[in-house]
Amino acid sequence: KFGLFACCMAKANTSTNTKDLHEDCLECRLVGTGAMMGLSTYFFVQWKTAGPATSLSHHRFTAALGTAFALAGIARFLI
């Protein structure tokens, strides 16, 4: 049972308390936060580098996605 999420899987398999089943290890939180922040960065770069021919709705949509993934990353780390 070696792998990136082996610590969480081992913890979930040995725990009988339902609260413990929903807690993540630090590594899982960091990976999830990094993924969300990476997506957020990608969407913000797309938003900033979009040319003037791009529609206003596209600009708003990519900015909204960047903001949503940034908030999800923060929530993933704190919750």
C-alpha cells in the first residue's frame, strides 16, 4: 500500500469513528490545495493574456473560474 494517498487510505480503513473518516492528512490537503491553486493560476493567466478580440463574456468567465478555484484551494486547505 504505497502511494500518494496511502496515509489517508490506511487511516480510513482502521478508523471506526465517522469524524476520523472525513479528516485528511497534511499531504492530501497540500496536494488538493496545490491542484486548485494551479488551476486558478492557469485561468488567471488565460484571462490576462486573452487578446482584445475575445468577447467580454469570455473574460468574465475565465476570471470567475480563476476566482472560484482560488477560493476552493483556500477552502481545501482550511477545511
